[in-house]
Amino acid sequence: MQTLSEFDTNTEKTLLELEKTRKEFWNVDRDTANFLNMLIKIHNSKNALEIGTSNGYSAIWLADALKHTGGKLTTIEFWDKRQSVAIENFKACGVSDIIQPVLGSALVILDEMGGEIKQGAREPFDFIFIDANKPEYIEYFHKIDPLLKQGGIIAADNTISHAKKVKPYLSALLEHPRYQNQMLYFEAGLFVSYKL
């Protein structure tokens, strides 16, 4: 559990408020958020992508870690009302300069990012967090695999709580010769994959 002193007062206050509406906004639990924060620091990730911003709770934790590594976060959200809430939360926590919010369908945006990476207009990602439409996880994977550097990490939430919906995703990763995987038994389940 991350101690209160590790965040400034405004950030901790915002996070605690967001935790009260966790179920409404489908946020990760604090233990999962803290682990993702640590994982970015341990891996020294510089270019992170989040699929599913919601109200910005997990993005704040990711951005906090990226402050330490000198990295940036791109986060995709489908619903404009949720993105607006998230942007206000980023401002309150002083991480707006680290986060690029993108509005729209993740499947469409990931295709666009793939084109940008091929053209050299965008750097490949070294850390990707998935927490969006569960049946689409497998489609996300097919689109993000080319966007992820060798040695990069994918972390997918809700892999126990929504096991049936994400089964095609889990099967694809477990059978893939270029990924080493581990299920972590946090509240909703976090499936971490390392690209060999």
C-alpha cells in the first residue's frame, strides 16, 4: 500500500475522492494502481499507453511513476464526459504535462498510431495498460503488438473478474511464442505480459 506521504496533499485527496466512486467508474483498486506505478519505475518505462482513461484514476498513478522515469503517457477514452472529468483530475494532481488524452474509439486510434509509428512520426510504446471494453481485449492485442517495443510490457486489468470475456486475449498471449506471462491475483486480476 502506498503511504500518504508519497503523494502531495492535493493528489492524495483527489485519489481518495476517486476511490469513493470506484465502482461507478470501473477503476482499478489501489493495490493494482500501486503495483503498476512500481512496475513502470522498475522497468524504467518512458513511453506508456493506457486504453481506457475513465475518470483518470489509474492514469494519475501511471503519470506519477513516469515523472520518475522522465516519460509520458498517452491515454485513450471513448466517452467525452469521462475524459472531461479525467482532464480536471489531471490538473488537480499536477500531471497534465505528462499526459496526452486522446478521445475516440481505441480500435480506430490504435490503427492510426500504427501508421504513425511506421512513418516514424511516433515512437513505439514500452508499457501498455489495458482497462477498457473486455470483449475487445483480443482486438486491442492484435493492434498493440506491433506498437510495443521488444522488452515492453502489457498489463491487462479485470482478467479474473471478467475471465470469460477476456479468455480469447489470455489464450492468445499464453500461446504466443514471443510473450512471457504472469497472472497476478489482485482484486480483479492483472495479467502481465513481457515481450521477448
